[in-house]
Amino acid sequence: MPQFFLNKRLMFLLVSIIILVALIGFSIRERGQLTWMEQFVKDTTGFVQNIVSKPADAVADIYGSVQDLLNTYEENRLLKSKIQDYHLLDQKVKDLTQENEDLRKVLEKEENLRDFDPIQATVIGRNPDRWHEIIELNKGSVNGIEDNMAVITGDGLIGKIKSTSQFTSTVQLLSSMDPTNRISAIVQGEDEEIKGIIEGFDKDKKVLLLKEIPYDKEVEEGAAVVSSGLGGVFPSDLFIGTIIEVVPDKYGLTQTAYVEPAADMHSINHVIIVKRKATEPVLSFTNEGDEE
């Protein structure tokens, strides 16, 4: 026997190659069904894949859920930030709208002034303990501000300059309870003008007190009250408010009218300080020098 056939390893290799080729040829031909070996291998592989895929899918689902949760958290944070920015912007728009409205009123009032020089000013301070008594302005003596000058808003008279410094001034509001805070006023009527004095403030009703109205004068509710200009400091016809009620004093000699202020004493931002051009002789009153 030749040496070639005596080599067992070589013979085994040749037989293996022949079997492999035969199997390949057998597997690639057109067949209606798989062999038992192919079925076994395929089923085994599918079973293993099924076992491995379930935990892998579970891990993938958990990872996806965590990622979605993180994305939702981030989106929620961004939305909250945008909502906060929206609220800030909305409030800023409201503030600017109110400021624009106030400035328009001030400008319109300035254009209508004839008998005094207007000086615009801005409120820079207000003491909570004296909220209804005084406010601080950003104009002072260097701007021509002097004591006892009238101060108005676009709605009406709010008070007078109480004191000044170089660059600021203090306004005493009409709602101040200072007994020396007196203003000569007129109730406008169709037939005649009725004189009185703004003196005092009713905190409960939030109205000004117009006193010393003659008992025989008929004052109508809703009538306008303006400054008389007789004190020699305030110009005339500065709108103060409207009559809402009239009551006799305790002796029945005069009447007192409740006057609803035209200007909002609680919310004041921009004002006009009025510098009177012409003066009139100061009349004598009970407390001379206190009346404007």
C-alpha cells in the first residue's frame, strides 16, 4: 500500500473535506423542508436568542424610560424658566403701560397750563409709616423748587412742597393730618361759587374735609372742588376732587363737605410742581400763613 494511504491524518482530512462539500451542496439545493440537523441547529439558536433578547429588551426599555424621564425633567425646567420670564415680561409691560399712561396725563396737563410754570418730577421715596402724609421727589432748590409750591398729577392736586434740599424736596400730601395743612378752595356751581377750606382727612372714608361752608349755601353732591388761588401761593382752578356728602357742623353755623380726591394718594409716581407766575395779596385767615 502506498505511503500516501498510510497517512491516517491526511486520509481523515480528505474525508472531512468530501463530507463538507457534500453537505454544502445538499444545503444549497432547492428543498421543501429542512433536515433534522438544520432544524435542531435553528431551533437551538432561536431558543438561545429568545432567552438572551428578553433581558436585553428589558434593559433597553428601562434605559429608554430613564432617558425619557430625564428629557421630561429638562423640558419641565425649561418651561418653568420660560413661564417665569413670561410673568416678568408681563409685569414689566403692565408697569410700562401704567407709566406711559401717567406720563401722558402729566404731558396733557402741562400743555393745558397757562398761569404757572410746570416742573416735572419723579417720586423717589415714601416712608411706609407716613404713607398718607409725605413723599420725596427728585427735584430740589437747584431746579427752582421752593416751599409751599403746589404739586399735582395728571388727575389733580395732591399736596404742596413742605421742605427742600439742593437736589430733593418733600411733599406734604392733602391726606396729611397736619392741622396747618389748609387750602383755600371753591365748590363750582352753575349759579355761584361757594368758598371753603380743605382742612383734614377722614382716614376711614378716605375723603378730604372741606370746612367753613356757610350754612345757607346749598352744595350739590358731585360738584367739583378746585383751588381758589386766594392764598397767594397756589394758582386757581387746580382740581382737588368732587363732593360726595355734605353735613352740618355740631353748632349748625357752617357745613362740612366730604370731598373724594381726584388723584390717587396711594399710587403716585410722576408729578408736576407748579411755580405760580402771578401772586395775589394774601388774605387774613384764622391761622394766617397756613392757608394756600
